[in-house]
Amino acid sequence: MAKVAIVGSGFIGRAWAISFARAGHDVRMWDQAPAAASGARDYIAGVLGDLAANDLLRGQAVDAVLGRITIVEELGEALADAVHVQENTPENLEVKREVFSRIDALAGPQAVIASSTSALLPSKFTDHLEGRHRCLVVHPINPPYLIPAAEVVPAPWTSADTVERTRAFLVEAGHAPLVMKRELDGFIMNRLQGALLEEAFRLVADGYASVEDVDTGLRDGLALRWSFMGPFETIDLNAPGGVRDYVERYQTIYSNIFPQMLRRVDWAGEVMETVEADRRKRLPREELSERQVWRDRRLMALAAHKKKSDQEFGR
């Protein structure tokens, strides 16, 4: 059992706490607003029952996992003897710089210091630190206790040992790390997601498809394959001779389309009236939180199915 510190107890922080406690670690959670941390633990207690019902607690009892999560009042108490620190404060560069300064000063030399930021490059908020070699980004897709992929993004000065220790730590906790060779705006997942969203907004703005048509295309089309295969494996299996054969057959389709993809649509512009009207017709605003719970339970069912399939096929 390793000691893990969670700094910030919002949606991401409490989700990481579940993931690391489930993996057997002693998790200490700190938030500058004590009430927020206590509320996060209450939320966690509510989620663990659903995870247990889907056999997603590694065979452990709810009380055993919850018992590994402790709320502490002082940052130093959370950081004491921690081998991994996961920071989850707002996406604000100055806040990150200040918080990382405090963590670097208080955490022991054995601790890796990771940020959950989805947009800020690690070089932008760790360059001033004495211990900058042990700092990097570990960015999840929320919630990480259901979606195993997590991006490991080093700064130029992050040591190779820090990257490898982080990768191994995540694998042991049941995650699927994407280890970047160097930092890049948007990392990997937001760049892929951004490319898809750009085209989705373009198709709706230009009147080629409805919001629901686009969602249907992903939900009942591409996503069915993408739930267990990536794009390279998909095309490798979609031509008799594999990936090279696919490219030789179909690259011209995409090269012909590409010039039309170089124009941005302002997501917050006129198209938003169409997108929001369609979404609110299908899902009233007051039902968003209920639908979020539905989403997480469907993710649990999918995670349980993938777990069983991976065991059966020896992945």
C-alpha cells in the first residue's frame, strides 16, 4: 500500500481518489475548502455501491475501499510520505504555479507530483521549481475509475525515472497510460476529440446534418468499434491487406475532403442556437444531473463488459 495525496476535491480529484483507493492505496484528500473535501467523500460513498454491483472494486467491499480515503485539514498532512501527488485545482496558470510551489516545498523527495490539467503545458507551471524534474501531467478522461486511459505528459526537464515510475504506478492501479514523448498543446486526447468536434460543428453549421444525426453517427456507428479498437487497428482490419492496403485504397477520399476541413466554425456563434435548442429539446436543463448519473452507470456496465471480454480473450 502506497500513500497518495489528492490536492483538490472536485469532480476530477474525487474520481482519482476512488481509482487509487480501489487499487489498495492509502489516499489522503485535501482541499482549501474543508467542506468541499467532506462533500467529496460523501459523493464517493454513493458511487462505490454502484461500482461494487458491477464487480468494479477488484472484489473488495465498499467499506474497505472507502476506509482508505481520509480527509485532512492541512496540505502538509496530505503530502507526508506520499509517493504520488495528484493535483486537481482550477485550470488557471497562476493557481497552478502557486500550488505546485507549495507542493514541491512540502512533499518528500520520493514523491512524483502530477497535475490533472487538460490544457496547460507542464513547462508553464513547473519551470521555477527546485524539484521540477519530478513534475509532469497525468490527465484523465473523467471519470478515471471507469475510463482507464490517462495521458502522461512530461515537461522538457521531467526525468525519465519520473515518467517510468508514473507509468508503472498507473498500470498497477488499472489504468492505460498514454506516455507522450514531449509536451504539446491539447496533448493527445483533446487533439483527437477536438478534430471530431470541429467537424461536428461544421456539419451542423453548414446545414448538412442535424445535431442528432451527428450523435447517431458516433453513438450507433464509429463508437461501437472505437469502444474496443483505436483508429489504426480499425483501418488495419478494414482492408484485406491491412493498414498499407487501406491507405492505398482510401487515402484519396480523405485527401479530397481535407481542404474543406480547414475552415473553423465559431462554436459559440450562430450554430450554438441550433445545437443548444436541439439538446434542450431532447434533454431539459433540469434533467442534466440525472442523465449524468445514467451516463456513469452505462459506463460502469461497459467497463464490466470490457473487463469480462479481456479476461475471456486474454488481452
